[in-house]
Amino acid sequence: MHQFKELLIWKKSRLFFSKIYNITANFPNEEKFGIANQLRRAAVSIPSNIAEGASRNSNKDFARFLEIAIGSAYEVETQFLISSDLGFINEENITELINLLEEITKMTSKFRATLL
């Protein structure tokens, strides 16, 4: 078992979610239950799956949860691009968020490879 609170990928993805939460607070009110909610759910899934996977007894199980976290990251990226297309996120924010997301995804993928 791993101590998820000590994992840098968990720490970074948790802070990443906070940024998402703050940015989606500025989305139009009609999107409160639309893309803003979906984006928040996908973003919170990243650190949540890292934490849940860390509780598993085998590295193989943990690796599977990291794979799910990576899938959630790709979902978030897609939703960013759609939000940008709709004018909900400005170019400066989208660039910063995608860079952070790519960093988290790469780190998670490399860590996952050490478990297999």
C-alpha cells in the first residue's frame, strides 16, 4: 500500500482541481449543471482515483486506478477545449491549465510504468 498524501502526483492533481473549481465558478449560470459540473467531476476524479488506487494491495490494481486517472485527465482536456471553443475559458487560462494537466498526466504515466 502507498501513502497517497505523500505522492507528488496526488498533491499536484489536488491543487489542479482547486484551479478548475475556481475557473468554472466563472462559467455562465446556465452551465452550472452542464459542462462546469462535468469538468469538475472529471477533474476531481484524478486525485480521487490516485488515492483509491493507493489503498489497493497490489501494484497491478494501483496501476489500473492510475490508468483511470489518466483517462479522466484526457476527459478534462477535451472539456477544456470545448469550454475554450464556447468562450468560457480564455486562452491564457487554457494554456496554463493544459500545461499543468500534461505535467500531471506524464508524471502519472511514468509512475504507473514503475508499478508494472
